[in-house]
Amino acid sequence: MMRKQCLVLACALAAGPALSYAQEAEETAKPRGWDIELEGSYLLKSGNTRSQNLAAVANLTHDGRLWRHTGKMEAVNEMSRNDETREDERTAERYYGSYKLDRKFGYEGRNYIFNIVTYDKDNFSGYHYQASYAVGLGRRFLDTETHTLDLEAGPGYRVDCLDPSDSYTSCQDKEESLIGRFAAKYEWKISETASFKEDFTTEVGDENTVVRAETSLTSKINDHFSLRLSHLLKRNSKVPDDGSHRSDQETRVSVVYTF
């Protein structure tokens, strides 16, 4: 009888780690939900100068075992008082959207094939809108609890619309070009409540090279709310001959709500 009880106990102890590993693998294989961030900022100036600036950003991410989805939407609007006419005039209006789909493969899914489509409409950039699509290879070179680094490269196609129409899709005068897209995305988890991110992308074309670099520092207030300091740099190596600047920069302090 004693021998039989010892045998049962030994089997249970041996099966314990196996069950634990199986449960852990099952939990890892379960699909994750979407990670959603809503970011907003509002700046009002009055006195010698009068203006109001409103910015809204939405970030969506779903990182599964084989597929990773990343979406981004931005809207910025600014109104300023004209000292001569004493009327409010729009001085900034910009809309941006992107969707990226990664298919992981290789060791631990560090290598992946990416597809990305972007749309950028800035009414004060000299372009009616700029849209692009690219496909290529990426690799996660750093993947630790503290640091992650993704590098990507691949060919693509871009449309630079020059017609100053109010439409979001139609275009009477456009420049089409093949591009090479190169990107780097770095994230540093400084502490349990603070993180640093750098998202850099360049689209190299024969006539125009577009650079977009976004740097942010986020500090968590609680499980849902955070404060974010961010800086966005956009640059076109070629702009229409209408007085538009090649570079635009935005610096914001925002409140972020995370689902």
C-alpha cells in the first residue's frame, strides 16, 4: 500500500511541471486583444495673440502569434486671429492615417514581412495629399523587457498630389514615383511608469524624399491615463514653388487614455 501511494505521489510531482509548461504554452498561444490609445491636446492663447490648437491621435495595435496589426490616425487643426482683419483664420490643418500588417516568421518570429499604406493630407504643406504603399522585410534586432528595436526596408510606390483641390482622393495634377522605404522603431521602457519611443521613416524617391520622425516620452498616471510629451518632424526634400517650407515640426503635451 505504501509503495502504491509513493508511486502515485511521484507521478503527480512529475506531471506537475509538464502541466505547468502546457498551461503556459496555451496562455501564450491565446490571441491578444487590441491595444488602443486615444491622445488629445488643446492649446488656447489669448491676449496679444489669440489662437487655439486642437490635436487628436489614435493608435491601435494587435500583436498576435503570427500577425501584427498597427494603425494610426492623426488630426490637427489651428485657428489664429488675423491682426489686420480681426478675424479668425485657419493656420494649420493636417490629417494622417496609416495601416501596417506584419507576417512573422523565423526564429521566435523576429523576422517578418510588412505591408504598409499611408495617407497624409496637410493643407499647408504645398501638396494636396501624399499617399504611399510599401512592402518589404523587417527584423526585431532587440527584444528584451526593457528595449525593442525593429528595422525595415523595402520597395514601394508614392503619389504626390499637387492640385490644391478640397477633395481627399481626386487629383488633377500628381507626381507618381517608385520609392525605397526604410524605417526604424525603438522603444525603451525606462521604468514601470515611464517609456521612450522613437519612430523614424524615410521614403526615398527620384524627385522627392519624405522623412517622418516622431519622438515621445510617456509617463503613466494610473492604469488608464498618461501624460505624453512628443515631437514630430516632417520633411520633403522637394516642395511646390509656392513658398511652402520643406520641414514642419510639432511639439505637444497630451493626455493619453489607454483601453
